[in-house]
Amino acid sequence: MSSTEPQAPHRTALVTGATSGIGLEFARELAAQGRHLILVARDRDRLAAVAAELEGGYAIHTESIVADLLDEAGQEAVIERLLSHVDPVELLVNNAGYGLVRSFADNTWDEERDHWRIHTEVPLRLAHAALQAMRERGGGRIINVASVAAFTPRGTYSASKLAMVNFSKWATLHHAEDGLVVTALCPGFTRTEFHERMGQDTKAFPRLAWLKAEDVVRQGLADSAAGRSLSIPSLRYKIARVAASVLPAKTVERMVRRN
């Protein structure tokens, strides 16, 4: 290609919560695919370290957005990038989130409100902007990182994840003719910082329950590329989802209480 010819646009992905856990694994896998990456997180130093790792290890360029997604300014910064026509975002990974250790009535209302917002309001608002821009360009994909907990009664965490599962299913059906796919990725227990940050003893869970973050991400990307609105990594969690739908409600409640 001569220097006077226009260069093809980058394949660009935006990942929220990109400096740890499943978000970081998404960033690494997408970098390995040669994608231009927009990394979103709150910690400027960790963002810089991840960007340096990815640019040093792969022939890609990264952008960083330092943003607290519970703040209006943080959301607006990401939305502005999603709506940009410069290296437009073709894949949005809504991954940012965290868990609460105590149950609903034991948390403060502010804690529960922010927890609900980060898992529902924030991904929905970013998806709203992304779908508008992607529809205008004739295609694109969104992956909403949910959880297999969506299919069990586990307080506001599972309620928020079920909301994202149902939204993703609807959005894919509704926007199929627009070339858009919205996938809810529902992993089970995954080896990341998530549980440690909640102060949970990960040794209390059987080894068989744990998934590798890289396997979760690869399955999510494969299902998204295949046009699926729901991705449940591993056969054991697919079986668990079916079991949760057919077992008596009291039995399922007792099972999740043990965890």
C-alpha cells in the first residue's frame, strides 16, 4: 500500500473495568487479535501499566480513559468516545462491576444503589450510545459481562445480572436486521480478583467450580461472533443453569445459601 492511499480503519474495541479480572483478560485477548483498544478504569497508574503491557507485547495502539463510571463525568467521557467517528468502536465490552459481601438489608442504601447502578444503569447507558452509533454504521457487537448467578436467587447481584441477560436477548432479536449482536456472558466462579476484593475465602468453593478467565473470555468472544445473545462458558455451568430452572425453588435457595 502506498503512503498516499487511505489506510483501513482499525478494528476498535472498548473495555470497561480493563485493568483486572475478566476485563483485563478481554483486553489481552483482543490485543492478541490485533485490535485497537480503548481501556476504561478508575486507576490511572494501573491503566498506564496495562496499556504499556499490551502495546509492548502486541502491534497495537491503546487509548486510556480514566473514569469512575458511577460519576456523570466518567460516563459522559466514555459515551463521547463511543459516539466518535474516528476509529469507531465496533465492540463494546461492559465489564466494570463489583460485589457486596453482606445481604441486601445489611448494606446501606447508598451501597445497594451504587451496586445496582454499576451493574445495570451504567452498562445500559453505554449500550444505548453504542447501539445508536453502531446502527448508523451498519453493525457492531456488545458483550455484557453478567453471571450464571442471573439464574439463581442471590439478592440484587443476581437480579441485576438477570436484567442484563434479558436486555441482551431482546436487543439481539430487535436489532438483528441492523447487523448488531448483544451477548450476555454468564460465567460461574472465575479465578480473578473479584472474590478476594469481597473478602471471600475462595478455598471454600470446590476446585471443579472454578473457571479460567482466559477460557471465559474466549468463549464469550466466540459466542458473540456467532451471533448468540447468551454465552455460558463450560458444560458444568450450562448444566447448572438447567438444573436451577427445573429444581424446586426451595432447593435452589438452599444450594445458593451454602455458597
